[in-house]
Amino acid sequence: MSRSKTLFEKAQKHIPGGVNSPVRAFRGVGGTPIFFKKASGSKVYDEDDRSYIDYVGSWGPMILGHNHPSIIEAVHQQVDLGLSFGAPTAIEISMADAVCELIPSMDLVRMVNSGTEATMSAIRLARGYTGRDKILKFEGCYHGHSDSLLVKAGSGALTLGVPNSPGVPADFAKHTLTVTFNDLESVRAAFEESGSEIACIIVEPVAGNMNCVPPKPGFLEGLREICDQYGAVLIFDEVMTGFRVALGGAQEFYNIKPDLTTLGKVIGGGMPVGAFGGKREIMEQIAPLGPVYQAGTLSGNPVAMTAGLAAMKEIAKPDFHKNLTVKLTRLLEGLKERAAAAGIPLVTNQAGAAMFGMYFTDQEQVTSFAEVMACDNDRFNKFFHAMLEEGVYLAPSSFEAGFISSAHTDEDIDFTLQAAEKAFARIA
Ligand code: PMP
């Protein structure tokens, strides 16, 4: 029996489902989750010492690959100085300055500990600022698991088939309006009906929790216009896209300025970090400047800030994102060629530099939640396991985006394409 199987059995004794976050349990793809013990560069190593080329990257943070020497060294130095003070530190200033410089729509930024906290706090702020209760989100977009946002969500909530979780009071959920991603008409209709009650639109500018669906031309522009027309706050949830799709996030790539932005993943360099920020006038409503309460014992944690700041310095180097784009394009073109040769219909989506989607479908393109749901899940699951056997680790769900890192070499891409060729032959 593999160590992962043994550990998974043991894990279930005291951990619900053996995991600390549901998608890790492989419920969507079936089989036993792989237990990892170490990682380096583009590779992760399991408890049986097998290595895999990693396209999950800890679900996004690892844009530099695992254990990047600059991050590890900076963290080691900080650890010797202290793990947490619960008081202001100089490194928090460096972090805030770096974030606001890279993302010009952000005048002020508050650090938190996860993407969930970032979006939850941004929603409260938008409600406090506008004095309105309703929020508008998109079906298949995931913004963490806070009550207001766990309505028709993506990611694990899709995999597990529990888009509306028990435990979210109907009285909360009724304030969350859900419309269709890439369909401005559905947004307009919601605003025509309740525009004066809607505090904000929250959107993943590239939807990454229903696999990877980029915005259609004009979609994000339309959201900006509608928010301006109705006095609602536009929140870009860039937890996944921030510093990844482009250095300045999806907002730079598509050239749209949101009012508030939420960040996570890359900003922590692998440590638990999130952030929200935006226009000064709105952010000044946050305590202690304003009446909207938000706080955190470990927020701005010095070790986490150090890791994140080291990551940001690396990704800001010239051509970092351009090189990732070239690499990703080669990977996706190679996958399409090999799928076609095996007679398997495959659609790929690429958003900016380092985020991609793959769909087993004979539809010409995948641009909406309905089109995602019409793809061949069973085939993806078989492909996932075939790739795993070949030594390639993809996200264990057909609803998750894939990620590459600067540590992925040309040899890694070649290895992946050879693996895919064998996998396509097996599932044809
Ligand atoms: N927003 C988006 C767009 C995400 O992809 C995620 C997590 N995948 C979150 C928010 C929640 O972040 P966390 O898991 O750190 O709470």
C-alpha cells in the first residue's frame, strides 16, 4: 500500500474527511489524495518519494516555484527576529508601498490572513460605505467561504455539489444576487430591478474557480459603467489573478480600474496572507479611521510579510510575466496538438501570463458557466489520473484553473507533453 493511502486512512481519524480543505480530498476526481512531504522548483515529492511536475502551485501562491531561495533566505532571517508582535513593523510599510505601487488603483491596503478574509472584509466595507445591503456576484465565481459569498459559488463548492451550504442563513443569502459571468444583460437586469440597494459587484476578473474563463471583450468595462451609473462599488477579486495574470494583476492586463481589490496567494509567497484595498475615500471608512470594523491578531505577520515581499521583488523583475506567457503558450499549443492527434476534442483558455484552463469538450469555446458545466468531467478525471501516473500533478478537479511558475523549465514542459501524449492515448 502506498504511504499516501496509509496516511489518508490515519488522517480520517481526527481530521474531517482527512483534509483541511475539501478539494484536497480528491472527491471530484476519485481515488486517494497524494500526501506530499517536500517540494522544490517545479516539482512536488510525495511520501513515497515519487516526484511530480506541479501545475497546482499550492493553488496559486507558487508563481516562483517551490522554495525559491530568495524567499527562503529572507524568511530564515526574519524568523530569528521574532514570529509575531501584534504591533506595527517597518516591513508592513514596505509591503503596503510595494502593493500600492504595483496596483495603482490601490491608495490604501489592509493586510489579512487569507483570501476569504480579504473578500469578506471588502464586502463589509462596500456595504458600510454605500449604506446598502445587497451584493452582486457571478455563478461559478468563488470568493472564499464567508456567508454572503457562499451562494452559487465555484471551486470545491461546485465539486462537492453544495453551491448553497447549509449553515448560511437564508436571511444572509437573500442579500446576495447571483447573475451570469460574461453576460452583461443579466447584470443590467439585476440593477434595473434593485440598483439602489446594491452595494457592490464582486467579480473574479478572470474566473478561475470554474476552471479558467477569461472575460469577454467589453464585459469588465460594462461592469465599471454599471457601477458608476448606480453608485455601486466595483470589487475585483484578484486573489488568484493578482501579480499572476500580469504584474499589476488582471486590472492592468485588461486596463480597468476597480474601486476595491482583494489579494491573496502570490502576495504571501507561500505564507498565509491576504489583502484588500483601493480608493482612499472608501478605505478611510475602515477602523481605526472610520466606523467599519475589521481586525486581525496575526494580520501583517512579519514572517508572512517577509515572504510576500521577497516574492514581489522577484516577480517585478523585467520580462518575468512575458517569459511565463511564452512558456504557457508552448504548453497549451502542445497539449492541443497532441489531443487533436489522439482524436480528443480539447479547448484551452489562457489568461495573461500564468493561468490556464483545459476542457474536454467539442464546443468551440468555453466562455460561460453553462459551457463549463457541459464539458466531459469523466474524461477529465481519467486524464487527471493518467497524468498523475506519468508524474504530472494537475489540480484534482475539473473546476480549477492550472498554474505555471517561473521554475517550470522547457524540459518540464516537454516532459508534460510526452506524459499528455500517453494519457490522451489511454483515454481516447
Ligand atoms: N477568491 C478567489 C478568487 C479564490 O480563488 C480564493 C481561493 N481559491 C479565495 C478568494 C479564497 O481564498 P482563501 O482560500 O485563501 O481563503
